[in-house]
Amino acid sequence: MGAFDEKIGKTVGRRTGHRDPVLDTAALQETFGRLRTAPLCPKGVWRFHSFEEADAWALKMIVRSQGPQK
């Protein structure tokens, strides 16, 4: 009895539906292209009093860089 004869005991996660990998790749390339042209936050050294303040600022900069949503 080899390793491939074992019964699978548990399946974690399942793929649902059939997706087109070409469309997924095109969407990913478009996202990366946008990120290259629009920086997420201004360059420089930034100092914050807390991690919460830094996280709030980073989130604000990311949202600002994405521009108006359609």
C-alpha cells in the first residue's frame, strides 16, 4: 500500500465555478499598473504617536490615491 492509496480525510476549501484565468490576469495587471502610476502615500519620513494614528493615516493615503470610484 503506497502513499497514493490513502483515503483523503479532510478537504480544506473548494473552488466554486470556473473562472477565466485570462480575465483574472488582465484585472491583476490593470491593478498593478494603477499602483505603479499612483503612489500610495507621499514620500518622506513620517512619525506618529501611536500605531493606530499611523494606520489611520496610511488608510487615508491609500483611499486618496485611488481617486473617485465609479
